[in-house]
Amino acid sequence: MPYRKLSNSFTWHWCHNCSGWPLHEFRQREDKPPTWNGQALCEECATRDGCSDCQHSITLRAGLSSDSWLRTPSEHVTPRSAGASVS
């Protein structure tokens, strides 16, 4: 999830529908920024997030073919043994 702050600010935002979400002249990072170095997380974003009103920019994808082993147990196909009869 991207975090943004204005280039001349110390407050990081993560909700696109926040009134302070930077659109121009901003810095962006993909991980949660540290707050011990004088920077802060936006209170409006925190409130929106807590009320499930935060619009994140999460990109969903279908996954990689190598992820097929992540199926649930009921989705796994059990190979039939050679010579087994089907009724």
C-alpha cells in the first residue's frame, strides 16, 4: 500500500479519499513510514481506516502459475492410481 506525503511535509497519508492526499509534488513509499524521526501518520487517514472508510490503492492480481499449490484441500486433485477402475 503506498504512503504519500507532500515534499515539504512530515505527515504521511494512505487513504486516497483523505482531504490531505497529495496529488502533486509528493514523496511516495510502499512500506509504512517510521514515526520516530519526526514524521507522523495522518490522523484523518487513521480515522477513515478505523471506520472502514479508507480507499486504499490495492492492486489485485490473479496470481502466478506457481501459486497453484496454495489451493484449499478440497480444490486439490487426487491422481488416480494406475489400473484403478471407475464405477
